Amino acid sequence: MPKRAASLVRDRLSPIWLFGAAAFLLAALGAWWLVYISQAINAQRAMMQTILEREAEVHALRLHADTAKPGAVGDDPHLEIVEMPGRVSPMAHRVGDGFAVTGVAQLPGVLVVQPTAAAERDADERYARKRKMVLGEGSLLISLLVTVVWMLWRLVRTESRFRREMQDFLGRVTHEMKTPLAGIKAVLQTIHAGRMPPEQLRELTSMALREAEREEHLIQNLLLAQRMRMPDQRLAHDRVDVSALVTRFVQRRQVTAPPGGVHGDVAQGLATLGDSTAIWTILENLADNAQKYGANRIDVRASVETHAVRVELTDDGIGFAPELAEKLFQPFVRAAGATSHASGTGLGLSLSRALAERMGGKLTAKSDGEGKGATFSLRLPRGSATDQA
């Protein structure tokens, strides 16, 4: 097994074994506590029964069979004198000699001293209440311990996953930032050395400009992502001419478009209240995403709905399985086939959805399956009649 894979397996298994052992020990501790307390309650009950039985035995020895009468034993509410045959408690003792009568045939006329039915019932009820209390408290304690372990486990897993994602993200960002710089540097060095053929100058400078725009777009994404993490940062709430913005975006993207080109179908008079920079960033991210994943043609449509302005980008790229539509908007997640088509930071779609939601809109994705292209729909609230005037 490669060292990297072995290290990854070890890093993932270590928390599993650690928290598995912790959960087992806590469960064992909770079970031991329940057993210990239950035994203590049982011992307490046995001791209480022994005390009642000893009291009955002592009073049975003190009383004389000829003078004793059925009824209460003095002022002790826990004991009574009973004449056989009748209800005989397992703790009963014969008047006069104090002999236990448990298991002995009932003899008519023989008096015994025993705990009252109320005293035995009260002891049983107290015992039952204590058992319920212990079982309830024990179950609650074990549940709390297991919940704490589970929460810690989730926290460690989240932290571990976030650390791996950040390492991967930083590696991709570094690559994405170095690649445009390398292209720009190569063009500038060629121009500086005077080895640039005049007929290639325009083409290579255009390439350098595209790489500069790519670098600028990446930096803008990173800055916006950082701004979105700050709770006090707010987007602008200005009137945005969506028709003009989308038209300008299509015209600009046509310069760097794939062979199939970027085609626009923009209705006029569309406006929203939002942040023009954020909307532009969303469109840039969607177009970049389409090109990275094999699109040769991108169709941009802007239209109006009842309460929203809708901008759709449809491409003929690799698409994705329909059930993966929501996962695409998770940070650092890329569609299947990314490694074979393009690199990327995995941040663009997540940032775009966050920007759309900050403006009161929504960004969704759909595809009929792999190899069938994809459509990303941006819906923004329409501006009022006054705003669109």
C-alpha cells in the first residue's frame, strides 16, 4: 500500500478506534453504575425487611400468649398481632416464644406478630420508586455520555475532513494561481527578448490578457469568499440593469469562448436590486465551470418571471447525475470527471450560491445525466416598477 494511502487509512481509523473505545468504556461504566446502585437498593430493601422482622420477633418474645390480643402492637404503627388462620407475613413470629412461622402450617387460635400490610406495601413502593429513579437517572446519564461522545466524534470527523479539504484546496489554489502567472511571464519574456514575430504578437498578448483575467477572477473569488465569512459584511443593494449586464458579459466571454462560442438571448428591461459585482462573479463562475467541464457551447438566456429575473446558462459539457445537483454547491466539491477535464478550487459554485442567497435569490443546477450537459439557473427578485423605470 502506498505511504499516502496508508497514512490516510491510519488517520481515519485512529479516531474511530479512539472514540469506539471511549464509547465502550463509558457504556461499561454506566452499566456497572446501574448494577452497583441496583444491588445497593436491593441490599437496603433486605435490610429494611430484616429490621421489621427483628422488631416483630422482639415484640413476639415480650408478649404473653394468654394476655395478647389481636390488633396493634402498642404504639408501633408498623406491627400488628394476628390470630391464625389469616394473613401471615413471611416475617411473622409467634407470640410467646418468638419462633418464625414461615412455612409452618397455620394453627387456629395461635397469635403472631408481623409487619402490617400497609408497612410492607409502603416498603415495596419505596423500593419500586428508588429502582425507577435509578433506572431513569442511569439511562439519562448513559444517554448524555453517549451523546457527548457522539458530538465529539462528529467534531473530530468534521475537523479532520475540513483539514483534508483545506490542504487539497490550498494545493489547487496554488496551482490555479501559478499557471496564469507562468503564461503571462512567458509572453512578457518573449516580448522583452525581442523574439516575438509581429504576426503572433496580437494572439499572444490576447492570451496573456486572458490569463490575467483568469488570475483576477480567482483572486476576486477568494476575496469574496473571505467577505462572506464576515457576518458584518453586506452586499450592495442597488438597482442593477440585468439586461445590460448579461449582454456585456456575453460580449466579453465571446472573446475567450470555446470553438462553439457563447450565445446570448437576453430580454430587455430586466432589473433587480442587488450587487452588480456579485452577479458578474456568479456568471463568471458558471461560465468558467462550463468550460472546465468540457463545454464547447454555452447559451446564456435572461428572461422575466412573475416575481423574479431568471438567468440561465446551458452548456453541452459532461453534465452530472441528477442526484448530485445539490452536492455541487458544497465547498470544495467537484463533479465526477473533474480530474480528466480540468482542475479547479471547488469554491466557485459554493460562493455563487451564497452570493445569490445574500441578494434574496437562488441558484440551482440540473442535468439529464452524465454526458448530457448542464443548466444553471440564477433567479433574482425583480425590482419594483419605480426601480426599473
